Amino acid sequence: MLLSESEINLTHRSTINSTAILAKNLSKHVVDVTNKASANKIEILNDLNLQVAHGESIAIVGSSGSGKSTLLALLAGLDVPTAGSVEVSGRSFSTLDEDARAAMRGAQMGFVFQSFQLLPTMTALENVMLPMQLANRKDAKQMAVATLEKVGLAERLQHYPKQLSGGEQQRVAIARAFAPKPAILFADEPTGNLDIATGECIIELLFSLNRQANTTLILVTHDVQLAQRCRRQLTLQHGQLSAI
């Protein structure tokens, strides 16, 4: 099911007081086939519910293997649930086909990965431009340059990822996520591969850009300092979310 441009834009023009993300009875099960004698079902998420308002910031914490990254992938439409549903700005999201989900992601969402996920054969500028070029944005270069300048990389536009430090690569990743001005930003352990000093700079940058754009921010982290910067902190345990 493909969305028309007008449907995407209508969804994007949601008011600040409306719901950005609504997960209802969300479950994710996988089958462990490592034991060929008996395949076991593993419950990652079980009947989980979450409501996030536009402009809100949410931190999801939990032990390794608790399903934080899985939950983020489901909310962003990078994966589909075993049961339950995800709505984005009041529109069913998880039931759409991959092309329709990709269209909505391109129009509304940004994603910051722990491992940066930069393309090694592209410069910093090209990496930031790419998602906007895929969305046929005519201002892709202009927006990419402006955002890289905001994150302090004006002198690194033509550098490749291998020529950048870990902190600089994460700044490029953040610029790539923010440049299209997404309504919703997902961040998966954005400081996980950085030293403390660099991580603190990235945290400040993340929330500074978030405030400027009034973007809904949903992140998963082990970093207590980062989690406390969010309006709400939730813990994921035994497939369920609860307030901290």
C-alpha cells in the first residue's frame, strides 16, 4: 500500500499536542533455531503499550538483550511486530507494506545509529545529502551543508568517514538524521561508541538540535546522564515498559 504525497504531507502536519507515536499491544516473538531438535519461541516484547506526544523526549533504558533496539526498530517501521500495531500521527504504520513505510520514514523520521552507519565511499556531505536525494529534495545540498555547519563540521564536508574521528562520524550521523527536519527522531545508543567527553558534546548537540526543531525524540541508552535529559524515562524489562 503506497501513500500519496498529499497523505504523507497531511500526516506530517500534525499539531504539537497530538500523538506522534502510539504502540498498542505490541509483541515481537522470534524462533530460536540453533537447537535443531526443538525450536523455541523467544518473546522479546509482550503486549507492550506506549504513547508519545509530538515534541516530547523519551528515554528507554534496560539491560542488554532486553529488546530496546527491537522496540526502536518496530516504532520506526524497520521491522514488523508479531502482534499489535504502531500508529504514526494517527495513521496505521506497522500494517503498511515496506514501500509505504519507507515513504513515511523518509517524510517524517530520522535515525541515529550507535555504529554511525555512514557509507565509507561517500564524503560527509554526500552521506548527509543521500536520504534527501532519495526523497527528491531539490535543496538537499543546501540543507546538508547548513546542518553540517551547525554540528561544527564546516571544514570536514569533503572528508570520508575513515578520515574522521568517532565523535566527528557521530556528528555526521546526527546531521544526516536532522537535515531533512524530521518530525520524529530515533536514536539507538547515540553515545555508546564514544568516550565520555565526546559523548557529552554529542548529548548537548542532540538536545540543542531537538529544541530548535521541536522534534519528537525517542532514544534507547545505557547512559544515565543522557536518559535524565529526556522528559520521560522508561525501563524495558520482561518485554514491558514501566516508568522509572
